[in-house]
Amino acid sequence: MTLRDQLEKIRQERKQDIKDVVDLKKLDSLRVELLGKKGPITQALRGMRDLPADERPTFGQFANTVRDELQSAIETRRDELKKAMLNKQLASEKIDVTLPGKPVAQGQPHVIQQIVDQIEDLFIGMGYQVLSGPEVEEDKYNFEMMNLPKDHPARDMQDTFYITKEILMRTQTSPMQARTLEKHDFSKGPLKMISPGVVYRRDTDDPTHSHQFHQVEGIVIDKHITMADLKGTLELIAHELFGNRFNIRLRPSYFPFTEPSVEADITCFNCGGKGCAVCKYTGWIEVLGAGMVHPNVLEMAGVDSEVYGGFAFGLGPDRFAMLKYGVDDIRNFYLNDVRFLTQFSKKG
């Protein structure tokens, strides 16, 4: 049998061997066996030296053709085996896309943030600005421009965390009132603003007190503002947050930055005004402080108190949430207990 006949036999037989291989590892072994340095193709090419010179080019071309056909057959079979393996893997790992997905829990605003958002929406609808200020504040704006000089005894009620003698963690959001009063151009209209935010005091944490809590303070300054305007605004707040069945009353009080000053009470949630242990049998629950802005506050901000006047108020969203939902411990709002917080799934 000539070398050419040997190569032809290898081409026919081994092509079938390649088609019959069902494993990539065996296919690779067959490739080495056929096309490696010791394979029949390489041996046949080495035997060309024994052929007559005029037959060598034709035989070399034929040998290369056989080698290329076998190489192509091996590559084709390798692709087929890989595809079959992938299809088998996909079949074993397939996902039934018709099955319902796992539900993803959706978050919601914190209950205190819900109260703040509701207050902001109410006042924006009445044309107020919503302004935020720094939590690290100057003594000048936190106390002095609120008519609380350094030796004023009322400062004891708002003892706070001091960074330096003149820099502190704000005890109220009132500093934004002073800052805004300094800059406001009354020739362009009245000043109407609220300032929500976190405030700090050196209180011992207990069910009704926290060293950190929220406040929303508001101020209106214009000509001819009266106590009637203040009461109407406070009634609107009470009705918006608690419902129309609740009434509001004003009691004389004292705040350094307002004169006259009042405490605002609303009808007791528990008894509806009949009197119970919750309201100490008065029928009323205290919710916020307010009053007419003290002339000293206006003058220190460069506003003529003989021409302009107005009212200011401050309320605590934490306390509002406690009263509205019957929460008996303010610390529950800050524990991040999802079981507690998800009870308040509806805004307001």
C-alpha cells in the first residue's frame, strides 16, 4: 500500500472516529493521536524523502489537504460537543419564569418624617417658605438674637452641647428666624416661613424626653398682624393633623422671644374633652408654644418694630406623633424597630 493509499484510508476511517467521539477529553486525545508529532500525517510527510522527486509536490499537497480536513472535522465536533454540554446544563438549570417572584419589602417615610411632610405641605399651600439651617449654630443666633442674653435665666431650660463658648448644637430651629429676618426685604412683601429640623438639649432620655428631637418653628412678620391671625393658623394646624373634631385653646405663658406668649392646647384625644387621667381631668393636652414676636427680636435683626410685627410658634413633630398615635415612649421612634415603624404605613 502506497503512502497516498495509507493517507486516504486514514482520512476515511478517522473522520468517522471523530464523529463518534462523545467526550471533549477523548476528542483532544484523538487530535494528538492524528495530528501530533508522532501521528500518521507527520510520519507520511517524513516519508516523502523516499518518493521520486516529481511525486513529492503532489503528495505533499494531498497530505496537507488530509491534515486540514481532519483538523476541520475535529473543530466541528468540538463545537458540537460544547453546544450539547451547554444545552444539557441549561436544561438542568432552567428557571420557570411563570412562577411568581419573591416579594420585595418596600420602605416608607419614618412616622416623624410623615408628620413633618404633612406640616410642610400645609404651610407651602399657604405661601410659606420652608428653610433649613445649621445644626451646629452660633450662640448669637441661638440665644442672643432670640432675646436670651448670656446671663438670662431662661437659658437653663435649654442647656445644650457646646463646641466652644460661642458655638453649640442648636436647642431650637429659631435661629433661622433671626437669620432670615436679617436678610428679608420687606419692601417685596411679608416674611412667612417655617424651619423644620433636629435640635439638641442636655435632657436625660426617658419616655417623654430625648437629648435629640425634632422641631418645626414658624414666623410671620408684616404690618397689622394680630393674635387672631396666630390663633387661626394654630387651629388650621390642629385640624390638618388631628381632624376637625378637635378644638384649640390658648393659655397665657412666657417665652423670652414672644410677648405676649401663649401655650396652645387641643382637645384630649383619649376622652374627647370630658376629662381623664391622660389630660389630668382638664379635657385639654398641651401641644405647642407661640406668641407675638418680641420687639427686641425684631430690632436686633434690623426690623422696625414700630412698623412691623407678627407671630411665631414652635411645635414638636415627635410629640405630635406620640399624641396622635398613642405612643407612650418617645424612644421608640429612634430604635429603628421595623415592627414598630411599619404600623404607621399611611402618611399622616
